[in-house]
Amino acid sequence: MARLQLELSESHERLLNKLMDVCDLSTKKDVVENALLLLGWAAEKSAQGLSIAAVDEKRKIYKEVQTPALEGARTSAERHRELVEHAVA
């Protein structure tokens, strides 16, 4: 088990508290654990070349989520695939 201590800016602390409220989570630990699960899933899908998006099915609108972490997962996976392809060739 890892112990984590964070120093957050005031704006990030407000966001953390807002997320606790909006998501009905009782602890900051719950927020961090949920955030890690979501980022892990999104990074895995991004590495597979998929887009992460919010979808409005009624209006046929989607908004792709783009973050440095997700872009990093995608480019890292692409580099890995290229290395494997060159090694096999």
C-alpha cells in the first residue's frame, strides 16, 4: 500500500471538494482513487487508438477529451508498435 501526501493549489483544493460533493464521495481518497481508475481506463483506450469523448446522442454531438496524459499514452503506444514492426521486419 502506498501513502500519498499532496500539496494542492487553492483552485485544485476547491475542485477536489466540488468533486466530493458532485460525485457524492465521502473522502478525498475516494476522489483520487476514482480519478486514477478513470485515467487508467482512458489511457488504455487512448493507447489502443480510441478517442475519449462526451457524447450527446440526441444531437449527434461529441466532444473529445484531450489531455497531455492521454496524448502521451497514444504516442507511447504508437512508438512501441513501430519498434515492434521494425523488429519483426
